[in-house]
Amino acid sequence: MLTYYISGSNGFTIRTEPTASNQFTMSLQDMTLQTNTTASLSGVAYNGYESMLSFTASISQSIVGSEYRVKIINSGSSEPIWHGTIAVFASQSIEKSEYLNQNDGYISNTSSNEYIIID
């Protein structure tokens, strides 16, 4: 399952079936509403030696908590080169909660990290 963050950078690198084309389409099916849509892909790069596809996806009108069935198809083909799921999450913040516990305010004894080795 891939994770998609609303208002975030959604870059993916996935291993696919071998293919010779560099034109890809990502089709999505909403698992709740059963509606079909496509995602726009940008920055697409395919490594044929390792069958690795890198891209940035943008899903319009996605809702937090949605899940999609995903197929990536080559242009001119009907068989997917990759299929899986994407879950949509709210954008993540760098600010994290700070928790206090009974050890706050106490600092370990500072040392110079010198040791005596006895043979």
C-alpha cells in the first residue's frame, strides 16, 4: 500500500513489470464510492535495467481516509505493469508534541569518556 499525503510531496519509486514504453497512465478506483479517475504523473523516470518507475503523483479531489485501487498501464496496452492500493492521509506537520515525564530537569553526569582497561 502506498501513502498519499494531501498538500504534500508524493514521490514514489516502485518496481514494475518490464516494459519498453515511457508513457504511463495511473488509473484509480475509489474503494468506497466505486468511481474511476486518473492521477496526473510528473517527473516520470523508468529504469529498464531494474524495472523501477519513479514519479510524482497528484490525485485531484482526494479526501482524507480514502483508499484507491491503482493500476499503472503503458500507453497502447491494456495489461497493467503494476497494481496496488493508495491510502490518503492528511498532510503531516514537522511540529511534534513535547511530552514531559518525571525525569525532566535531570541531566546525567557529564564525563570525558575516559576508561581504565585492566588486564
